[in-house]
Amino acid sequence: MKQFINYQHPAASKRFFAAILALALGGMAGSAYGASCSVSSSGVSFGVYNVFNSADNDAAGTVHVACTDLLIIGVTYEIELNVGVGSGSSFSSRVMTSTTNSGHHLNYNLYTNSSRTSVWGDGSAGTATVSGGFLVGIGSQSRDHDIFGRIPARQNAYVGSYSDTITMTINF
């Protein structure tokens, strides 16, 4: 009586599994299937600004990117910020407008790094964007990105509240 034994070298089975996985997912590289993604921000709150202080007023916030209910394989994204809605805003100096004293403003900017040397913008005019991604995953994944703000010292600002609205765009 002959007995047949099916033996496969362990390395061969790993290669076979990897090949099957690659074939099954081949069309999905760089994609998020069934994903629901969102972006949100804690904002940057500078607190009280003292016009007599010779030091810049620095603060930080967080941009949160989350994707749920997904199969991700090599998904990347890029986050852009516009100049804001303050009158006269530019990437070299964003402008917060007084909500209590019409016509008054306070200059500030937003940065991608803690040393506040790289202005966070849309990639134009020497600004930088922030990139991130999810390599491989099933279910939910999220990433936080710090946003660094600075109000330059010694601005002649009126007492009151100041604000600006920044539009954040995320490109997947």
C-alpha cells in the first residue's frame, strides 16, 4: 500500500500566502475601501495677549484625522490651511479681527513645527503642508498633527476678543 504525504516547505507556503494576498489586494494599493474619514481641530487658543510683553505669545492646537470602517492599504493625505478670513490676511501674516471693536486687528501665524519657522499653508508662497497616512489597517485609525501658533510681541491692540476662521482642506 502506497501512502502519499503532501509536504510543503514552510518558506514556500509563506511565499504562496504572500502571493495570494498580493493578488487579492492588488487593485487596492493606495486606497481606502468603505472608509469614512474626517478631519477636525482643537483650534489654537492664545489666551490673554499682553501688548506690553516683549515675548511672542505662543500657543498650540491639534489637527485630528480619523478614518473608520475601512480597509486601508497605503493611504496618504495632505492637510492644507488657507490664509483665513481676516481683512489683509496673507501667508506672511494672518490677521485676527476684533469681535468687540470693529476695524481693529491682531497679526498672527500658524506653523507646522514647534520652532515656528515653517508657515502652514497650501504649499504656495513658500508655505508648507502637513502629510500623513495609514500604511495598512482594518477598522479605525487616527493621527494627530500639532499646529503651532504665534502672535508677535508688542502689537498695539485694543482690549477685546479677536478671532479668525481658517479653512482646512485634506486631500486623500
